[in-house]
Amino acid sequence: MAEFYYGIFDWDDNILHMPTMIKSYDTLKKRFVWLTTEQYAEMRRGAHQFSFDEDSFDLFYDYIPNNFEMDIKRALLLKTFGPSYDMFLQMVKDGDIVAIVTARGHAADTLMNGCIYLINHAFSVDDRIAWHENLRRLRKHRVESEGEIDDVDLECEYWNMCFFAGLGAKKGEIGKLIRNVEDEKRKTITTFVEGVHANVDAYFKKYNEMPRVSIGFSDDDKANLKKIHDLFIELNNIYTVTKFRVYDTSDRGLKKIVI
């Protein structure tokens, strides 16, 4: 029986602790300050003294060419790995489909190219050989994958099957993003899960066999974790053949919660 594994990952402070900074205004000290993503997440969890304008998150967009990739490079040099870093690398190496769902405002191609950069610099020669072997083994079960291809096209095919979503609000909608990021993640992840099961249905029609399916979600933000935990409970009643998992990295650990 075929087994398909899917991993949905938040990026900042989950896969990597990035050096990207958020510009904010300290309403008590009456001056502008820069916040790390961890400080921003802490601020969201309770009473805060910071305000934001439409320029606060500029470094989380594509206004500066290659800024996402360059921040990944800096994080790797500093070895500021997040709690889900190893799990992300292992899922890619195993040929499992990964999804990046982040509050950043980058285009999907920017997020994908960032993942490609990360893998190119994190994988050893042996890792890449094992990755290609796993991709060739698994593509026999992928309804959309046919024929023989070289290693370059094999990697391209894999990344194009993965999912990338930057949820960052448009210019002038920063307040909306701060208030509603959990709901945006819920909607996006619901769409992703629906796509997964469309592929499962296609596999069943082709092979007359129902594969085992597992979907995990990893995030460091308590509010996001609660929202997706509740969503997975709902989805578990719809997609009864699928196992849903939530991974809580809010305390820099990796706590698995089985739905």
C-alpha cells in the first residue's frame, strides 16, 4: 500500500530563526525600534506597546531582490536552526510533499527558491543521492508523474508538486494581517488539504487502492497552533483515512500532538 506524507511548515522561528527585522514604534518610549520575529510573536501573545505602519514589514516582501535568500544564507552561517529544521530536511530527503505557509509577503516562487537554496546548502552528496532515489521510488505512485527524467528535472518536478503561500497583507493592510493571520492560515491550509485529497482520489481511481495519508502542521505561534488544531479535528471527520498531526515549536522544542 502506498503511503503519502505531507508536511505544512511555518517558516520563521520554526524552520529557521531568520535575521529579518520588523520596524515598529514603541508607544511608551516614543521611538522607532526593530523587533525580531520572536519578539513580534511574543508581542502578539499579550499586551503590547508597539504600533505598526505600512512600512513595518517591508523586509518580509520582495522589494529588495533576493532578500529572502540572503537572510537564509545568514541564518545558515549563524546556524540559527529552528525546531523543525531537521524534520523539514528529512521530509524533503524522503520525497514527501512539503508546504510553506507563512505570514511573510513573498511570492510563491521566492519561497520555493529559498527552499531550493536551503536544500542545496544543507544536503551532502550522500543526502542528494538518497533524495533522488526516494523521488524516483515515489514518483511511480504519483498519478501526475510518468516517464524517465534526469536529476535536474526530477528536482524541478518535486518542487512544483510542493506548495508555497506567503500570506503577508498588501500594502496598507498591516493591521488586518496582525489581527487575522490565524484565519488566513486556516483558509490556506484548508485549500491545501483539499488539493491533497483530490490527488488521493485520483490515485484511488487509477490504482483501485486507497493510500495511507498523513498530514502534519508545524508552527511556533500558539494562536496559529490552536486554530489549525481545531481545523484538523474538523477535517479528521471528513477525511477519515488521513492521519493529522500538529507540531508545537513555541518553546523551541518539537511537541507532537496527535489528532
